[in-house]
Amino acid sequence: MRHLDDVSRASSAESLVEDSSTIWPEPQIDDHAECANQTIEGWRSTNGQKGGDRAMLAQALVALSDAGGLPLRFFATVQGQMDVHRELSASLSYDA
């Protein structure tokens, strides 16, 4: 198994959307420029605002990568799991 302290340190040292770790594209289509710029600013505004346990996330990601087969989707938040469960449950409901 990989050394989790290194993963955790790297995770806490630099955020996903920090300018030094993200390449922000220039909008290529004029009609989409405003929306694209708003999306980029939205992502930038999350820098340093992430909650949760980074060490736990690092352990989960390493465990997934070491397991061999990766899942099609991975929701790293409890809220994300709840949303997916709710959507799936609603899609399976039927009138009896």
C-alpha cells in the first residue's frame, strides 16, 4: 500500500482549484464566454473552502486505486451519496 502521509500532505498543501494546479481555459466560443467565465469564477471561489477530512479522502482514493477495478462514479461526500440515493430511489418508484 502506498504511503498515505505523502498523499495527505500533498492534498493539504495544494487545492484542486488553486491557480498553481489548474489550467484555466480561455473561452473559445463567444456565445458561451459569459457562462464559461462564471463557471470558472465559481470554481475559483471554492479555493480553500472545502470541508471534510482530507486524510480520509486520500485513504479512500488510494484504496480505490489499489483495488484494481475503479468504479464508474465516486462521490466523495455524504451529501453526494444522499443525492444519488434519493435520485435512484425516486427513479425506481412506481404506482402499485
